[in-house]
Amino acid sequence: MRSIEIGGLRLPAVAVGCMGLNKLDARGVSAFLSASMDAGLNFFDHADIYGGGACESLFGEAMKALGIPRERYVLQSKCGIVPGRMYDFSEKHILASVDGSLRRLRTDHLDFLLLHRPDALMQPEEVAAAFDKLQASGKVLRFGVSNMHPYQIELLRRCVRQPLGIDQLQFSPAHAGMVTCGMEANMDTEGAASHDGYILDYCRLHDIAVQAWSPLRYGLLEGVYLGNPQYAGLNDCLAQVAAEYGASPSAVVTAWILRYPARMQVVTGTANAAHLLEMAAGADIELSREEWYRIYLAAGNRLP
């Protein structure tokens, strides 16, 4: 399993996204987590809103029942979304969210805490105060952000003393705008517009790891592009490359993301152990430059 260094930790290049754990019963959750751990996939990504908190609770109960020592796995959670109402980066909300996550996860600390979605009313001084208290208490060891562009991170860095070592961003062959804006530079085309402030280049410059979420989905969670006739060209290409490596198309997607030269970590979204292991197998595939571009073009992207 390929690894990545974040915050002084050597971590698997594939993180287990836990958003779908509430689709399983207790026995299913235990089986899924056991399979993850057995495969060396010990980095688990949560958020306080997943399943209304149920995903964290199911995880905490299962890990306790399985008797897996806390030091054997890495926990990440996210906060800042009040579903259907607002985003909230106030000190009070961040501190309360972390306490809730710790209680549900049955642990005394998070290895990583990310701010989930940018809060338009963010006061970086309040975030800094919350991070200082969380670090001093030992409740959170490392910090990062999610879905932020460079100047939002810069605004936080003006006040926050801790390194912001992660930006979790949606990225896949079918959601590659962060790449196309550079590829189509100096062109009057739709792809030339940067909606994200050239965030991939910024992360490379500042040694920030990029966690790619929804690697198999298109749009904002509209659907899966694998097997979707709307993406026939991409699926044909992925199948051809997969056959060359004796792997699955989802493994090739993992390899495609990890081939990008930023510090990438793929965040899976499946609660199916067999599918998780298929995707994780892509961490051992090193695509050629030609293969990477072939997939990029098959997804409907262009070269000037």
C-alpha cells in the first residue's frame, strides 16, 4: 500500500470515508471495519453531520466491540455545517462539535480536525482560539480544512498558529476543473476559468495534502459515473486500462488521482468491503503519463 506523510504521520494513500456507515447494521459495520484494518486501511474520515452523528456512533461502538486499540488507527472528523441552516465556525460551535464527535467515536482525541465548508461569517480569531484550546487539551492533534480556496486558507493562517496540513477537495477524472483551469491557461474557454483559485498549485507550494473526496461521483453527489452511459467514453477507457493491469476500473480511478503530483490521498465513500479493497488496490498501480492523459481526455476534458 502506497503511503503519504501528513503532519508527521505515515498514512495509507487511501482513507476510509465513513459517510455511509449508517447504511449498515452493527454487524455489518464491524465486518467492514475489520476488513479495512486487515488491509492496512487504518485512516478513517468522519464528519459530525454524517448520518446526523450516527456514523460516528456506529464506528465508536464497533471499534470498542472489536477491541481494536486506539493507537492502531487514525481518526479524522470535520465540523462547521449546521444542516439546512448555516455554516458555523464560531469558537463555541467548533468546541461543542469536537466534544460531540469524541463522545460518539468513544475516544479522547482526534488525530485530525477539518473545517468542513467555508463559513462566510468566519472570524479567523475565533477559529484560532478554538484550535488553541483543542490542542492544549489534547482533544485534537492536527488541523486542516475542506473545500477551501487559497485566500480562505491564507485568512485563517493569519491567526491560526497550527499548521493547516490538509485541504479535502472533490477530485476525479469527471470532476477535474482544478486541473483544466491550468491546462487551458491563456484561453477563452469554459475550462480556463479557475473556480478554486488554483488550489492544487497552492497546496503543492505550501506542502498541504489534498484529500480527494467523491472519487467516483460526478457533480455535487449527483451520481456515480462508473457504468453510467453518460460517461461511456470514460468507462470504456477505464475498462481498457484496468484490463492492462488486471484491476478494476475503480482501482484505476484511485491510481489516476494518486498519479497527480500533489500530495494526494483518496477518500473512499463506499461501505462495501469488497469495493473498498478494489479501490485500494489502485494505490499499487503507477499509471504512465500517457495513460493518465488518456483517461483525462476520455472524461471529456481537452488539450488546447
